[in-house]
Amino acid sequence: MISSNSYIGLGERFYEEEQPIPVSEPELFLWNDGLAEQLQICEILGLDSCSNPGSNSKDFSEKDSKILAEYFSGNQIVPDSSPIALAYAGHQFGQFNPQLGDGRAHLLGEVLDRDGKYWDLQLKGSGPTSFSRGGDGRCGIGPAIREFLMSEAMHALGVPSTRCLSVVTTGEAVYRDRVLPGAVVSRIASSHLRVGSFQFYAARGDVEALQLLRDFAIEKHCPEFGPSFGSEVRDDKERTLLLLDWAIEKQIHLVVEWMRVGFIHGVLNTDNTALSGETIDFGPCAMMGVYDPATVYSSIDHMGRYAFGKQPNIIHWNLARFAECLLPLIKEDDKQSADKIESMIAEVPDRISEKYSSMMASKFGIAAQVSSDSDLLNSLLEHFAVNKLDYTNTFNLLTESLSSGSAREQSEGLLKQFFPIWWSRIVDQEISMEQVQALMRKNNPVVIPRNHHVEAAVKSAEEALDPALANRMLEVMRNPYRSTTNTALYQDLPVDGDKQYQTFCGT
């Protein structure tokens, strides 16, 4: 079911009531069968041909496909939903903009899934809002396909992420650097609260709004931190500190997971930092091929602010901006709590480093670290960089080397003098080689959404309005830790090593 939009309960200063702008010829292009089933979408809309578990978009009647296109283009409003555009601010490449907001998105409400969890349901590219700042509010099909592919791949890789339910073509053109077919994406998230959501009210000195937003975030994400939960009674100060610590832990987990799979967000502004610790806004994102912490693909990141290896530092910086927003919720004479907030932020780099080190040890098959492992891991990664080794394929090969002679021989050739040191380290553990390999496989995917394959799917959609390449790629990306029939088709490296590759913001 769709619940009424809980954000509306916050009050009118948090949003603008906005209706999606109808499009001329909506057609269903991509549909996320598994997610739709989990969200009970077809039951909500009363569609017979897709209401049975296990059904997929190939089974849809023409009538139901048209109905889905109408709803998820914004031409018709999903029953019981209340479309709004949320207000937020944000630091963009370090520069503060006090008013951003949903300039091309409409938050419809919350959907209750089969496990009793609520998810925000949002349309993106559904027309201009009060926050559009002169933009057309639309989305090209290329960015829509990228978001669908990448968010599903991230979810399958085990990285916290927003997800896409559908892509609907509009029959209308959008004008960017060239004319492109238009599309509307539907996206779900556990919430659309951002660091920038708090910044919007902090910049205006609206303490009451910050209190409301804090309590809303707690109620939505961590109700156990509420003013009364069981026998616990908590005051404003304690709730504020608990929310900050919760957010810190979520962001640390997220960025370490990005580093594990080689994901580069590309535009990690505070308005693109979801408080829930979910990957959000996939505009200029990409995947790292050859291991290099300085890797940047975003065409707008001229100074490398959001390079692969700088992402932990940026998460720390963004969390500091969030903490600043919470300071007004602490009484002026409560120096102890203010000092506590400062110390919590100061500890973030060490907390990230600890989680990152543990993650990297697992990728190399080390179950329990000792102090000397730090030097070994650093040396191995430096060897990766100097020898321009592919991040994903090399870790996959090392994983296979534990049970394959040919993979071991290849690994020896790649790691050279470091191979016997690494091999000795993983053999000298209290767990079996089978357990070591299971640990490595859990952390090292067989396949990732390579940039050139994403671009091929995008190009096919843009030039021929053909979803076939995207669907074939999705089938493989949804099984990233095991080889399937077509996995090998997506493991190849780009001819130019992505040296000339650039990504672009889709707005």
C-alpha cells in the first residue's frame, strides 16, 4: 500500500506541494520485476497480469504495461500518494548553496513492502518544481539507464543503495549538449533525507525546524533513540548525539563498501549524501578499473576532489557539516556535549581507517589481522598501482588461485615477489583454505558494471530506444559473485583502459 506522505507532517517549510507534469507518449522501458514484487506494486495498482509472484514484465498485458507507464511517468498519480518536492541545501564542490531542493523530482509517499518495511517512492525527471532554478525538470534516457543499471548492480554487490523500480520513456525530447529521448525514473530509498536537508534550516537559523527534522529522522530510521523507547527516557541532547553517531556509522560503512568494489561516486556533495547511508544520485559515477586512488572520471571534477581514494576524506568532511547543523540543538552552556560532537567527528578518520583495513584484509583472505599486516596490505596495493593491475580482476584471480593451479600461476606472475609473502600469510591461519576462499569470494566480485558496458547500454537506449543490452547486462550484474552463462561477456577490459573516459552530470 501507499501511505500518506509522512514528510507532509513536518510542515510546509520542508517541501512544496508539486504535481508531476504529464508527458505525451509514456512507454514502459525497464521494469524491476523483483523489486515490484517485494513492494506489491501490482496489487496496489490492481493489475492482474503482474500480480502473481514470479511474474515478469514479459508477462504483462499491453493494457497493464500502458497503465504502469501512465503511473510511473507521472501522467496519473499513484493512489493515495501526495506528490511533493523536498527542500534542501548543500555544499557543491565545497561551495555552499543555501537553496537546492528537488528540481526535477516528486516524492509520492511511502510504500509498505512484504516484510513490513516502508520505502520512499519518488519520480525523477517528472517535470519542473519550485526548486528547478530555471531547469526543465526532465531527464534524458541515458542518465535514467545509468541510474537503473548502477543502482541494481550496487544492490547486488551488497553496497547500500537506493534502487530503481522503472524507467519510462516520455515520447519527448530533452535538450542537453544534444537532443536526447526523455525518460522518467522511479526510485525507492529508505528516506530522502540528506545532509543538505539539515543544512537548509541551519543556514536559516531555524532551530525549531532542525529539531523537527532530527526527531523525524530518528522516528524514520532509528526509533529506539526516541524520547521514550521501552524503559528509556532520552532528552534532546542525548537524542542528538545518538543520531549523529548512527549517521557516522552508516556513512563509514557505505564509503568502505564503495572502496571494496571500486565505486567512484563522482559528485559527493552534501546534497548527494543520504543520511541513511545509501548510495544516491548516480549522475557522473563510474567504476575503477586499474587500481589508482587518484582515479577521476567525472568531467566536472576538475581538481579531483571526489577521486576514488579521497572518498573517505570527503565523507568525513560531509559528516562535519552535518555535525555543525546539530550544534544549535545543544544548549549554549552545554560545553560538554559540544565537545562530544567535536570529538565524534575527530574520530571519524580513525574509524574509517579501521573498517577499511579490516575490509582490505578480507579481500586478501586475512581473517584476523595482526599489526604487521598493515605493511603487507600497503605494499600489495602499491604493487597494484605501480603495475597498473585491474582492481576487480586481480582480486578475483587471487581468490581463484586458492583452488586453481593455473590461477595461482597467473597470480604469481602478477604479484611477483609479493606472492610468496601473501601466500605464506594466508596459509598460516587457523582456518582452512576453503574458508579463506569463502572469505575472499564474499568480498571480491567476479564481475562489476564496467564503464564501457554501461555506456554501450546507454548508447543503445539513446540511439535505438532498445532496452535489450541493458536487460542482458542486468541479468549478469544481479549475480556478481558467481560465474553464470554470460558473465565472461562483461569481464573484459576497455580497449583504451578508460584513459579517455568521462562521465557527465545528467541534469
